[in-house]
Amino acid sequence: MVLLGAVVMAAGHFTLGFRDAFFVGLLLIIVGNGCFKPNISVQIGRLYVDEDPRKTTAFFIFYCGINLGAFFAPLVCGALRSAVGYAAGFAAAGVGMGVGLLIYVAGWALRLLPPDREREKSKVTGHSLSFFGQVKVHRWEVLCLITVCAMTVPFWGTYEQSGNTIALYSETMVDRQVGTWEMPTEFVQAINPFLILAMTPAVNAIWAFERRKGMEPTPTGKMAIGLVFVALSYTYMTLITGEEGGHTIPIVFLIFQSALITWGELYLSPVGLAFVSDYSPPSLTSLMMGCWLLSSFAGNYLAGWIGTFYGRMSHRAFFTMLALVAAAAAAVMYVVGMRVMRRLERSREAFANAGEVLAGDPAGVGGEAAGRQHAA
């Protein structure tokens, strides 16, 4: 699926260069990304056993790889768009996807990727489960994971203003002059991925210290902290923004706002990927990764709807609204997240006990009893 997704996405980028086939190119990218993104995230998680503390670090490395591309993309594609035209920018994205595909194939050939798992067998009966059987057995885990995914929608709705209203704001309200050179608006989009690369070691160091002291927050606790930083970033914007009338702010002010929201992103996005990988039933991991990405879709849709208020409100009022949405979402994530984590830990313990009983009872009698206890 990863190979198929990469090929289809590359074809989509090249297709975007033809004006009459623009929507065909978008469709190819959507389908390719749907094949690619959930499955490659699952492969990262399967490099480690469950509850391995290195798993979150692995997703940070994976996330840095994503943002290394995100840093160069607006610089390369934006420069090509300015110098040659849109077709050249889209073609550059296709070339980049092709290079990534070659790297992946090389890793596959060198057996650096984890093997695919066979269909999960029931810890109660020892038989293979159908898709609906897996969902039924793991209904509480699935429900808990979907709940956490849903609670991240306000994060994406506020965070994604960076590529929406913040981009418009930087076009008209930010002084992008550096000496005699004016920074293109596209280059502003490279600030966030650069900060991710710069801040990731610091975040990892903080969590390693907290882990040694026994103070590390739960995954949902970290996500709540991430939402708090998003709220702080927009609170900061209410303090420094220039209202409509020609007053602009220095680019360094926008960089500081981006630093706050990036810190929040590091506490939520890679943590969420590791969380879904860690707590998903093995045979449903790709499906649950799809739910995680579906929350991003809903958040982007919310971001678009929120963005419609940008032209109807003052800048200060608009950023205040974003801060309040993120703060409210942080409170919900903290309170509901504690209950979700307790439920997931109980389910994990119950299934582990059921597996131990089945391992010592080939006839499956004790396994049935453990299964009934878990259901109760």
C-alpha cells in the first residue's frame, strides 16, 4: 500500500502541472496519500514492541523527516513558481516524491522494514477474527481511540490557520523586508518545519528528564499541554497584532508566535501517532491511523470555516476567538483524556490476562472464561 500510494501521489503531482487535469491530479494525490500515510505510520510503530519508550522518539524522527521536506518544499517550489511558473513547482514535488519512493524501495530491499503481521487471532478462542469480529472484540479500545481523535479536531482547526489566515496576515500585516530583499510569502511557510527540526531535541530531553523523575505526562496529558501552547500563541497574537490601517509588525514577532504553536504541535501530533500505534489492536492499527488522519481532515474543514471570520472581525477579536477555542479544547482533552487512559489500561490488562490463560489452556476453556470476564 505504501508503494502504491507513493507512485499514485507522484503521478498526481506531475498531473497538477496540466491546467485541464488539475482536479484529476488532486484526486490522485488524495487516493495516494490515503494508501501511503496510515500504512507508513503503522510501520514505524511496528519497529517496536508496545510500551517501548523509544516508540515516541521514533515518531519524532519520522516527524522530523516529514518536516525536513516541509522546510524545503516552499523554498524550492515557491522559487520555481516565481521564476518559471506553477507547472515547474508541481513537477518539483513529483520529483521529490519519486526520490522518496526510491529510498523506500532501497530500505525494503535491504530488509530494514518490519514484516507485515498476519491476521490477529482471538485471545479467547485462538481462531482468526474477521474484520467485524476484531471491531466487536476491541470495541472499547476503538471507541476510546476515536474519542481522542475527535478531541484533536479543535487543535487542527486552530493550528492550520498557519497556512490559511496567518498566511494572509503575513502578506499584508508583516514586514518581510530583510535589507533590500523582501521575503516571498511562501517562505513564511518554511518557518514552522525549521522550528520543528530545531525544537525536537529539546522536547525529547524534557520528556527524558520527566521519565527519569517519574513525572512524564500521559499521552493525552501531553496533547492537552500542546493545546495550551496553541492558545498561548494566539493570545500572544492579540497582544502584538496591528489593526487594519497599515501598521505592520516585524517578521521576528511572527517567528516567536510560530515557535509557540510549533511547541504545541510537538506535544500533540507525533505523540498522537505514537499513542494510536501503541493502543490500537494489532489488526486494526491502519484503520485507527486512518481515524487519526480523519480528525485532521475534520480539523482542516473547521479551519476553513473559522477562516471565513477573518475578513469579518478585527484581527484582535479573531485571534482571541482562536485562543478561546484552543483553551477550551485543552480542558476537555485533560478531563476526558484521563478517563480514556484508565479505560485503555484496563482493557490492555484484561486482554493480557486472557492471553496468559489461553496459553496455559490449549482447550480454550479458561480463555472463554477470561473473555467473559473482560466483556463484563
